[in-house]
Amino acid sequence: MSRQLAVVALLAGLGGPAAAHWLSPEAILAQLDSEPARALGVERAARDEKTPRLLVIRVGDGWYAMPAAKRRTQAGAWLELWRHNVAQGIVAVLDARTDRPVVRFGPGGLVAEVADAPAGAGGKPTPPKSRTSRVAPGSRPPGAPTDPDVRD
């Protein structure tokens, strides 16, 4: 098994009976600070100081070298692992150079979108394309404000 696949399996919750075991946030951060995680493009990871349930993962060129499908799977695995071990855990995957989001999570924690590779050296990644979502007509509670980013 390649190193990358081993890390994906490890970060996906360890699988089988091991998935039931709890990992401390510090143990997860140590995994994200390991050489196998660096092979996935992770440059650094930390808990947000103001919101400790938020895991911020900053990625670099190695992240963009992977196919979008692998990036989508890896981001989902990180979120699943963090949520399994941190109450109401949330994850942000950001470009290490620009701090722009490179993964957009949708409802239920599904990865809705991953950004394309940066445009040229030192370029900015293309942010996830859409901030809008489809809302079924009449699904807003009466009197709810209309969000211009949400279309009926």
C-alpha cells in the first residue's frame, strides 16, 4: 500500500473496529504534521484559537498535484475523522499561500467542491465555484430574510 493510501485509510477513521476508538485532537494534529500528511500537500494544521472545534488545514502544491477526486476523498476523510473525535467539529482546508478556502463542504459534511490548482507560480487558487444552493420554493420559514446567495 502506498504512503498516500495508508494516510487516507488512517485519516478516514481507521476503518472497522478501530473507528470506534477516540483520538485526541492533539493526536490528529500530530498525524497531520507527519511526513505522510506532507506527501498529501499538508503544510500545517492547527485548531483555531477562538473556536477550538475548528480544524484549519493549510495545503500547498502537493495538494494540487493530486487529482480532484483524491482531494475530495481526502477532505471528506479529514472532516469525518475530526467530527468523530471533536464535538460539532468543523474543518477548513485553505491554500497555505493565500488563506483562501480550497474545499467547500455541503450539507451533511459532503465535499461539494474542491478548488482547482493555482494559476501559475504564486497564483491564487480558484475558489470553490458556487456559494449558492438550490432551495425548494416555500421551504423558508415565514418571515425568514432572503439571502441573495440563495435562490428559490
